[in-house]
Amino acid sequence: MHLVISHHGKGRPLVPPADDGSMRNLSTEVNGALVEVPVDLGIIDWSQPSHFRRLNDRFGPWGLALLEAVVRLADHAVSAGLETSRSRFDD
């Protein structure tokens, strides 16, 4: 989640709220358990700074920055319609 949000220039360390009128919950089943989360983007996710801290602890600031850059560049490549070739390691 952090990588997707941060590649839009947000999420370091707190994702700002965006009141978009969503007031519903999203639900799905994960390993047989129903998981439900609010999708109201106007609510601040106060757990985001701790996610950011754990990612920094796990990957280090340069490793996390590298992951953020890879996601951003991949998104730009897909948005530009660039085709990718198969790697010789895909076989």
C-alpha cells in the first residue's frame, strides 16, 4: 500500500485525507475470513506512519527509496504503453 501511495508523492509518512464522498466499506474473504475496511478517503489512516517506519526498518531508507522508484517507473512505463520483453530467466 505504501509503495502505491508514495509513487504519487504522498504517504511520507502520513497519507493526507481526500474527501471524495466515499462512505462505503470494502469487504472480501481472505483465507476463509471476512475482512472489511472503510473506503472513505476522508478518514486519516493513523497507522500509516508506523507502516512507513517498519518499511524503513526493514529495507533502510535507500532500499525503500529504490522500491518506491521502481514502482513509479513501472507505472510510468505501463501508462506510456511500453511493451516489455520476456526475460531469459522467465523460462
